[in-house]
Amino acid sequence: MFRTRVLSSAVLIPVVAVATYVGGWVLAGVLFVVAVIAVYELFQLMEGAGYRPSLLASIVVMAAFLAAAQLFGQGLTGLVLTVSVMGTLVMQLLRSRDGHPTQSW
């Protein structure tokens, strides 16, 4: 376990340092990959508890936030937040087969 952590640190610290230094789309890409991995792990826990979240919707929302932030700064974050909340809620209500769609949302 300790060996795995040291090896992953040896690889990831330079990747994060370079991405932070370069910035722009490189940093946004690294952040996107990290966010997808984190959401995937969270969704594994949620599915184990009986919920049915949408991984695809979450990935699309994360990509929209990163693209909006990269292209327009903070100008569109409110719009992206509003559209993503309303869109994912409607999608979850339509796709849910169980009686608790808002809990999975």
C-alpha cells in the first residue's frame, strides 16, 4: 500500500506541476480527468447503497463547467449551473424506474 502511494506520487506530482505551470486547456484537461475519476468512485459508493445516479450526465456537466470557465471565465457559470441542475433533474425523473428518482439525482 505504501509502495503504491509513493509510486503514484512520483508520477502524479510532476504531472500536476507541469499542468499547473502550463495552465489553460492542459490544466482543464487534467482537472477533468481527476473529476471523472472522483465522480466514478463516488458513484460506485452510491450504487452500492442502492441509488442510480447518471455518470454520463455528471461527466457532461463537469465538461460544461470546465469549458465555460476556460472560455468565458466566471461569466457563464450561473447559466451552466442552472441548466445542469434543471436538465439533470428532468433527465433523472424521466429515466428513473424506481420510486425515488430525486434521491438518485
